Amino acid sequence: MDQGLTMSRNQNITDVLMVGATGSIGQPAVRAAQRHGLHPRALVRDPRRAEQLLPGVELVQGDLADPVSLRHAVSGAEALVLTHRSSGGPRPDARAHVDYGGARNILAALDGAQPRTALMTSIYATRSDIPGVTPWKRRSERLLRASGLPYTIVPPCWFDHVGPTQRRLVLEQGGTADGGIARDQIAETLVGSLLTGTALGKTFELIAAGGQEPSDWDGFFGDLKSDESGSLDGVLDPADLPVEAEPQAVRADLDAVRSLRGANG
Ligand SMILES: NC(=O)c1ccc[n+]([C@@H]2O[C@H](COP(=O)([O-])OP(=O)(O)OC[C@H]3O[C@@H](n4cnc5c(N)ncnc54)[C@H](OP(=O)(O)O)[C@@H]3O)[C@@H](O)[C@H]2O)c1
């Protein structure tokens, strides 16, 4: 996908920790990082299985539920790509525990380091009006914004609902986008966002449309509105999740990531 792509490459990044690297977006994200000359390290729970999925890729064993393992994994990372998610499993609170809790544990493990971070969340992450949508993805976005890390947040639209001629990328903000996107397009956008300053501090939904893939990523991200400095929400997100009404544990997590920021920056 990076044929003919121009990007100013103004971030000094080589070592990228890929969280969720064995997943359906994580695998193409690792390949995208390699194509861009980065050195991806894959956080994996089961190295023997991961070796089959990611041949030749440096693996670091760890579990998002095990903060000690994460400290070693994040050490030295100049960037993070977060595409993890709970596979559901027996825990009814799996989204809180893995999707949100994993992001919280990674941020805590950084202990004040500030790697450039790309976080994938989900279509409808901010849509409290849609049945079945929980706020845990949105809460993970909020933690990242509160952390002070240089970030880009990408809630993609529906995986695979896209044809081969739909290579043009459309970025929208505000949580109302709907449409399809190919997995390699998501992966390329996440990695591309690390490499240009114009994606910094931005949150955008990602959809594919008919046409060619972007050739100038700096300009492409540059047209978007930035999130407001100090805000927990994306620039056009609905103001319908007041922090004061959040569970006490969620507010404590926000305070904890803010205090790490204060201690180190
Ligand atoms: N389907 C759609 O149309 C759509 C649209 C927009 C957004 N999304 C969002 O995209 C996400 C799915 O992405 P995907 O398809 O890439 O997911 P996936 O294939 O299920 O991959 C999930 C990754 O998370 C890792 N993981 C899970 N628990 C972990 C833990 N405790 N410690 C370390 N790693 C852990 C998995 O590792 P293992 O290999 O060890 O399990 C795997 O690498 C979901 O959150 C969904 O909401 C989906």
C-alpha cells in the first residue's frame, strides 16, 4: 500500500511495540511497520503460536493482565501500536478487563516514558445510543489522552466491507461514520500515523471509498481537526459521558495516568 506514498517521516522512531500483534489487524500492522523500515517487536502471550503467525519477527512474551510482564515489554519502545482486544471468553467483563484494562496496564508500565502511540478502537466507540456498545473502548481512548503521550486514535469502520477498487481513505470525526475498510488499510494508517507530525493528537474514523490510496499522508492527516488540549474526548465526540458520573475505578485510573505524566513531564 505504500507505493508512491510520501511522508515527511518527522518522527525519530525505530523500535515499535505491537500490542495485539497476532490479531487480524496486528499482523498486517507488523508487516506495515517492516515496510516502513521500523523494527516491530510483538507482544505475545504464546511465543510458539506467534512464531507461526509472525515468522522472523522479534517476540516479547507478555500478557496484558500481567503488569510485570509489560514493564519488560515496553522498555525501550519508541512507539506503540495498540490493536489488542478481548476474545470474549468466559469473563463477562472481558472488554473492561482486556480492551480497557490492557491499555491502562500498558500506560502504567511505561512509568512515565512517552512513546508515540497509535490506538485502534472501534466504530461506534462513542455511541451510547447504539445497543450493545459499551463505553470501554471510549474509556481506553480517554486514558490515552489523559496520559499525555503523543497519540493518534483510530476507530475504524467495518472490517472487510469493501471492494478491491475502494482504496481511497476517508477520515471522519465525531463518531457517526459508517462504512467498510480493509484490514491492510487500517494497519497502514496506524503505522503511517506514527511517522508524521500531522497525525498527532488526532482522533478519526476510517472508511474506504472508491478511488486511489493516498499519496501524501502528511497532507491527508493535516486536514483533520486536532483534539482539544487537555480534553478527554475526541474533538467532535458527543459530550454524553461525564467524568463525574464515571465509576470510581475509572476516575482513579485517569488520575493515575495523569500523575505519571506529572511526574515525568
Ligand atoms: N469487526 C469489525 O468490523 C470491527 C470494526 C471496527 C473495530 N473493530 C474492533 O477491532 C478489534 C478486533 O481486532 P482484531 O480483529 O485484530 O482482533 P483479534 O484478531 O481478536 O486480535 C486480538 C489481539 O489481542 C491479543 N490479546 C488478547 N488478549 C490479550 C492479553 N491478555 N494479553 C496480550 N494480548 C492479548 C490477541 O493475542 P492472542 O493471539 O494471544 O489471543 C490478539 O493478538 C475489536 O476490538 C473490535 O471492537 C472491529
